[in-house]
Amino acid sequence: MVPRSPSIRAVNVALAATFVFAVSIGLPAVHGLSADTVIDSPLLTQKIGTNRTIKVDINGNGDFKSVQAAVDSVPRGNSMWVIIHVRKGVYREKVHIPKDKPYIFMRGNGKGRSIISWSQSSADNVESATFKVEAPNFVAFGISFKNDAPTGVAYTSQNQSVAAFVAADKVAFYHCAFYSTHNTLFDYKGRHYYDNCYIQGSIDFIFGRGRSVFHSCYIFIIDDKRLSIHGSITAQNRESADENSGFVFVKGKVYGIGDVYLGRAKGAYSRVVFAKTYLSKTIVPHGWTNWSYDGSTKNLYHAEYRCHGPGAESTDRAPWSHQLTDEEATPFMSIDYIDGQEWLPAWL
Ligand SMILES: *[C@@H]1O[C@H](CO)[C@@H](O)[C@H](O)[C@H]1NC(C)=O
Ligand SMILES: *[C@@H]1O[C@H](CO)[C@@H](O)[C@H](O)[C@H]1NC(C)=O
Ligand SMILES: *[C@@H]1O[C@H](CO)[C@@H](O)[C@H](O)[C@H]1NC(C)=O
């Protein structure tokens, strides 16, 4: 056998190293969970590839002055992507995307500039929501959704103040923000992707039974240290082994004010994974709680994978919680968890 030249061997070693690296991080860049992929407005607009743009301008220089009026102008049964461009401004209104208006790309001028805001607290969380999306194939970019009702850690009332109610399949948010206190983001059902979003709250502020990936999101906690009840970031509601819902947080940051749990069990099969996430001291050492769930904890899937920061210390963690191995973490570490390659516009 002819010995290979050193240069070829070097190339082979380099290729092998690349391959091993790709395998060890568990995903090729196309899956979008690698730090070098930033999905911005030009990329999304190009991928969605439509000319139909409805302009919303609060000062009257667009097609509509309110976001809801623009949504109302989209025909029922819409089957082609349409861009609703929300120009800079604070839109004081509730916005609802009904079931029969899919393929809306709601594009703002940045989360600090295009803001949809309302103020309502209610015993019924859906009723309180500032923004509701019930149509599949919805994408938002660079918009803030806010509910500034004066609720918070259970002192004035038990009312909830939802900023966004996400109740459809195939919904994605890029560079968006969700502001409230009690029950901010109702991730009710369907497959969802949140990329580089900011989510703020105190109690159960990411809740529901969606099958969702939160990639590089900032989770800001505004709980109050003086209270004896700790809030919780998530309240995931998976109820049976057949249900494929669950929240996965990858590579974000969790920080803020006060002490909270990463999650509380809202269903017997509640599933939440925090992976490669920075956890600040705001996370209580116990990490997870079964508060208000009085069945067995054996089917809860409360897990962490290679998190870091002072809140990631696992010594005192809830006994049912898991610190995942590389192999156990793999299914949660790519957009395949939500079949993203089939429907996320950025990958089509
Ligand atoms: C956009 O508009 C141009 C010119 O009106 C047209 O030729 C093209 O097909 C349109 N593209 C899409 C994706 O609708
Ligand atoms: C709480 O919600 C109920 C309706 O569910 C409403 O009547 C009441 O005004 C709300 N309380 C506050 C403080 O907003
Ligand atoms: C709930 O958690 C508490 C604190 O860790 C524990 O003492 C209790 O046994 C748990 N309940 C169940 C049903 O496991």
C-alpha cells in the first residue's frame, strides 16, 4: 500500500476533527442553534419571499393606523405570505390574529421601537392577553408585546396579565419582547420557536403546553425577595406520556431580581429543559418545585444540561430533577425537536 503523503493525512485529520466536533456539538449550523446564525429581518423577508406588504403607521403615513385594522384587511382563508409592517410607535390596542388568517409575517422596527401594549388583568388569562395568535404559520420580528396591568406576585389579586397568547402550530418570534409580571407568555399549544427574545415576569411567566424552543433568549425575573412564596419561570402543563409538549431553553440567560424556581409542575408530565444557559443567583438552590401539584413526581421531566453561572449549582436540586448526559440532551438540542426544518421560514 502506498503511504499517504503527510499533507493528505493532515487534511484527513482536520476533516475527522471537524466531523468529531460537529458530532460532539450535536448539530450542523443549519439547525440554527449554533451561535453564528443570526436571523434578521432581511433574511426572513427574503425567505418568506412576498411583495404583499401592508404598512401600519401610527402617524397615518401607512395603509392603517392600527395593527388590528391591518390584520382585519387580510382576507379570511389567506394562503400566501403577507407582511404587516409595523412602523415605530406604541400601539395601545389588543391584537388578535384569528384562526383563518395564516401566513402573516408581522415585522416591526425593533423591539424597543414597535410596541403593542395594553393593560388588563383578569382571572381568565386568555381574556387578559394583549396579543393573541390563533392562526398557524405566523412569524413576528422585532416587536414588543406588553401588558402593563398592575399585577405581580400574589398581593393585590390573583389576576393574571398575559402579554401574548400563542395558540397555534408553527409560530415563530425573532428578536421580540414580552413584558408583564404574572403569566406573561401563554405558550398554549403547537410547535413554536423563540429566537433572541426577551421575556420578563415574576410568576409562572412562561406557561402552557406548547412544544417550544427558546433559543438565546433573555429571561428577566422581577420577583420580589421579600415574599415568602417564590415565583417560577415556567409552569409547563404536559399531562400525559403521549403528549409531546415541553419547553426547551438553549443558550440563553436567566437573571433579574428576586428568587424563583426554574419551573413548577403544572401537569403530571411537565417537561422543561434548560441547556447551556447562564443561570444567575436569582434561581433558588432547590431549582424546581412541585408546588400545587400533589401527585407523584416520578413522571416530571425537569432537566438541566451544562448550564453555568451561580444559579446552576446542582447540589441542592429537587430530587426528581435531572442533570442530563450528552446523549439524553441530544433530542432537545436541535430545531428537529419542533420539526423546524419542515416549517421554519429561515430554513425553507
Ligand atoms: C413581486 O413583484 C414583481 C413585479 O411586480 C413580480 O414580477 C414578482 O413575481 C413578485 N414576486 C412575488 C414573490 O410575488
Ligand atoms: C380581576 O379580574 C376580574 C375579571 O376576571 C376583574 O373583574 C377585576 O377587575 C380584576 N381585578 C383587577 C385588580 O384588575
Ligand atoms: C413535593 O416536593 C416536596 C419538597 O421537595 C417534597 O417534600 C414532597 O414529597 C414532594 N411531593 C411529592 C408528591 O413528591
